[in-house]
Amino acid sequence: LCQFQKHFPDIDIRVSALDRIADLDDGEHDLALRYASAGELGLPAELMFEESVSPVVSPWYAESTHSGRLPPLRQPADLAAHALTE
């Protein structure tokens, strides 16, 4: 965005981070970057990148599962016994 703004200083750029889908027909938005599957959008869309998601834990959490203070984490199904956060 910084380089774009340098090359096109007369174009007004406004970035808005929303947890809802922006209405591209409202005249306020020209572009939207969305985290969604293509079928959800119902609009022309271009895939920008794929995503890989992996669970990770802190050293304390790992030790707590090994020592028995928390339920074990030996296989993917064991995640069901744990609270997941972002």
C-alpha cells in the first residue's frame, strides 16, 4: 500500500478491518480481502493464497500434558479434550 500511495498520491486509500462481509455495492468499498471459501461469497473472487493451520502449545502446556496436569496430547483426536484459542 505504501508503494501504491507513492505512485498514486491522488487516490484515497482507506483500510477497514471488519469481522463482517463488506457490501461492495454500497459505493464505499472498491476492494475487499476476505477469509472465505469461494462458494461462500457468491461474487467473482480470486484466490490469493492457500492456508495451513497447525495447533501449537507453549512449553508449559506441553509439560502439563506430559505430567498429567492436563489431558494428554498424543494424537490429533486428543485435541477435543483441550480448549483451543487463537
